[in-house]
Amino acid sequence: MDSRISGHTGLLALIGSPVGHSGSPAMYNYSFARLGLDYVYVAFDIGEDQVKDAIDAMKTFRMRGMNVTMPCKTAVCQYMDHLSPAAQIIGAVNTIVNDNGVLTGHMTDGEGFVRNLADHGVEVKNKKITIAGGGGAATAIQVQCALDGASAISIFNRKDAFFHRTLETAEKIRKAVPGCQVEVYDIADTDKLTEEIHSSQIFVNGTVVGMKPMDGESVVKDLSAFYPGLVVADVVYNPEETRLLREAKAAGCTCIGGKGMLLWQGVAAFKLYTGQDMPVQEVKERFFS
């Protein structure tokens, strides 16, 4: 690392909190070295109240870009000069590209999900997709699937104080992509969830259900919802095989875990920063196997 840092080395970073567990620095720095690119990638643990200072520093240090994780994804939007179509609909940013002081905010989480499906031979175009969840990951997936040609999206979320946000997202998707039919339901309605999964080609868990300490739980209570040929994808990556995926696999479904989404959202951001393709196969074997 030291031998390749010079007075010309460009800086990129991850901001958010916590970031100490992130695998992004290792993935990016390996890729920079492998491709001979004069960049270095670090992580800065900052809170939401420090976002403005971080963006000012980005401009001052002429950083090429930043990845943004929680709790800063929404707060950075107000400091962007431009937003990608997905970031604009979602109202959040996870990748910032600095072009000579002009900042463009992107959201690659949804693209990472779609590209992970494609890596497993699954396309979203012209498919009906049922998605559980209305949080950040689920919203990014909903928006990107619509932008990439899904014919219909059924969203299931808890009918709590934040349910209106899911309804607002659905309306934004309808306006941005009129050809995609979007409906929102209460996730407590098990019969409706089963019905919508049955009429879908892809089901996605975009919630934290299945992640420790909820690793013994699943968003799907009625196992008759599963059928052979249904694609079941989970954003949870720890554990790699959730209860949802185990039960879906036993029913003959094609199952896709959440680990690949992390890889492919990074691949998309890498392309935005450098204009080059990350050495995906090597990164996959080195950091995701």
C-alpha cells in the first residue's frame, strides 16, 4: 500500500457510523492495485450531524468520491448538485461522484440487487415482484426493479407510523415509471401475502427479519406461498442461508442470498468513480467466497 501512494494519489472514502466492520476499503484498494489505479480508499466514522463538514472536506481535498452508509444516506442529498433517477425517487444517496466540485448522488443498492439476480441468471424485466419491507434496502430494490422494467411490484410493510412513507414511495414509482403497476399492502395480512407471492415470479425479503438475533424467524408464515420455480431473494447476508431461504429451497424455489448484493453495489460505484470495471471474479473469490 505505502509503495503505491504518491503526491498524486486520489482519495475516496466511506462515511457513516459504524464503519469499522466494513469490507469496502479492502475490496476497493485491492481493485485499485490490481488495475494500477492511483487511488486509495479509507473509512471515516461520522454521524449525521457531521455530514456538511464531510461534504465540505470532500470538495476541499478534491476527493473523487464517497460511499455513504447509515445514518447519513438521506442527509447528504441536500448537498448534491445532481441526483440520479433512483436517488431522486428514493431520497437517499449511497455513492457520491465529485466531478471538479460538481457532486452527483447515486443509489447503487438497488442496482446491486438487480445485478446480483442477473449474476444468478434471473432478470427482473417484465416480471411481477413481491417485496417485503419499506426501509432503505427495500425501497432501493423497489425503485430499481421498476426502472429496470418490472411489470408489477407488490409491496408489503408493517402498518405502523411510517407506513405512509411506503405509500409515498409507491406513488413516486408510479409517476416515474407509469408502465409498472405498484400496490402496497399490510404485511400482517398473511393471506394476501401468500396470494401475491403465488402470482409473482420473484419474492424479495427486504427487511432485517432473518438477521441475528431474528435468525429463527421468516417474513413468510404460510409455506404454501412457495412453489417450484419461484425466485426467492433475501437481502440478509448474515447468516448466509436464512430461515426464509431454507424453507423456500425445500419447496423447490430458486434461492439467492444477500451477500452478492454487497459486491454488486460496490461494482456499480467503482464504475462511477473510475470508468473501469472492477475485477469482479477476483474480488468475489478473495472477499466473498
